[in-house]
Amino acid sequence: MSITENVAKVLSDIEQAAIAAGRDPRQITLCAATKMNDAQNVREAIAAGVRCCGENRVQELTAKLAENAYEGADLHFIGHLQTNKVKQVVGKVSLIQSVDSLRLLEAIEKEAAKQGIRQDILLEINIGEESSKSGLHREEIYQMLEKVAQSTAVRVRGLMAIPPICQNPGDNNKFFAEMCNLSVDITEKKYDNVCMEILSMGMSDDYADAIAHGSTMIRVGTAIFGARNYGV
Ligand SMILES: *Cc1c(COP(=O)(O)O)cnc(C)c1O
């Protein structure tokens, strides 16, 4: 299937999953995970109806920006971000979804202040508490939010998670439900500069489940672009 056909299928799946969950399909944004896809593929996805692209690597982001690949879509950063590369991302993307440490938060804040802008971010949560994975552990979350509450240059718009790789369909439902609860708990605490309007969870294999559990943004790569060829 072509990228165009795949996008149509994912958009129609989103609609069905939302309706099945009693939700308005317009509450869910499709973020195309464009890593390892060239500008031409990205343009095809946007022409087919993708309104948001998520990039993982700074180098790819910079190269595709130079080719105007993302024209017509919002641009997000969704990969692990090193503090020394913050300059190349802050102000270039409307949302950094993958803020996973106090150090990174401080670096983004400093750069955004320097540019005189406000950078929207999500906090990436290590919801499966996996030692091999990035993302904040539960005990780190509130410290981050207190920092953001004092900030003039950074705003938290929600949470993002990459749950553990699962063996069986439905395995991640408990993590999706935990994410949803966490966002409700945070909302109740009423931090300045923090809102929980975005819950970024769900990928190619499990986005329908994520939507059933309150996801407002799914990040989909393979189901749009096909399997990535890591061999090249
Ligand atoms: C690659 C990637 C995705 C998409 O994964 P697929 O399984 O290909 O849909 C989502 N989120 C992040 C952070 C990614 O790096």
C-alpha cells in the first residue's frame, strides 16, 4: 500500500476507535513519526492528510527543515534530545514531546529565554519503569512540574509515553490507563504553566487501544511509511 492509502486507513481507524470509545475523533491528532523517511515521503504523508510530523533525530530534523519537507504540518520533536543539541530544536518545533530530565528542561528553558520565546513541551514518562528506557520515573515528575511553574519560557502541555514492547494485544492497556490517571492527578494540582490537554501515547501496533484509554495524540510510523530499513 502507498503512503497515501496508509494515511487514509490510519485516519479512518482513528475515527472508528474514537467513536467506539464514545469520543469525538477531532480530539485525536495523528503525529506521523517520520524518522528515516526522506522529504518526499514526508510530503506525500502531508498531502494525504497528516497535519503533524514528529522527528526523532536532530540531524534529520535540520536536513528536512532545509528542504521544507514539513510544510503544511506542525512539527514536533519526539526523540531523545541531548542538552548540547537543544539550540537546534528550540524554536524550530512547536512541541518537544520528549523532555525526560531536569537538565534537559533547564537547557530548553535557557535557550527559549535567550530566543525570547515560549517553548511548549510534554514530559516523557517512563510508565513501565524500565531501566533501559528514557523518560521520567514517577518520583521525578513533581520536581519537574515545580520547576516549570517558576518558568517564563517553557510551558508543559501534557504527557508522552512509550510503554514497554508488548507481546500480546492489550498488554499496554494498563500503562495507558495509568498515564490517563497521572494526567488527571497533575491537573488537580494546578501548577502554573502546566496543562494536561495532550496525552501522547499509542503507536502503530496499539493506537486503537491508546485511543480507548484517552490518548489525544498518537505517533505512528510503520503503519504510514512501512517498516523502517535499519540496514542502510
Ligand atoms: C518511531 C517512533 C514512533 C512510531 O513507531 P511505529 O511503531 O513505527 O509506529 C512513535 N514514537 C516515537 C518516539 C518513535 O520514535
